[in-house]
Amino acid sequence: MVKYSGEIRIKVAIDVLEGGLSENEAARKYKMNHVTVNEWVATYFKHGLRD
């Protein structure tokens, strides 16, 4: 089961990597766990933009 869409995962990762938010700030902004944000950012950084 996918809890979050690919679109929101990419948006969060971009906010961190290109928008200047910290992972904790992004987690608060989107009301999610900072570990989840960390995983998405790491995946985006490693593999690039994918839905």
C-alpha cells in the first residue's frame, strides 16, 4: 500500500534539495515523520526524479 503519492514524495524532496528546507522543516510542513523525509531525499538524490 502506497501511503503517499509519487508527486508528494518528489515535492518534499525538491523542497529539501532545491528549496532550502531542512528535512525536519519539511517534515513539519507536510506533517510527516522526518525519517520518511530523509528516505525520500536520499532516494531522490541517488536515483533522480521519478514518479
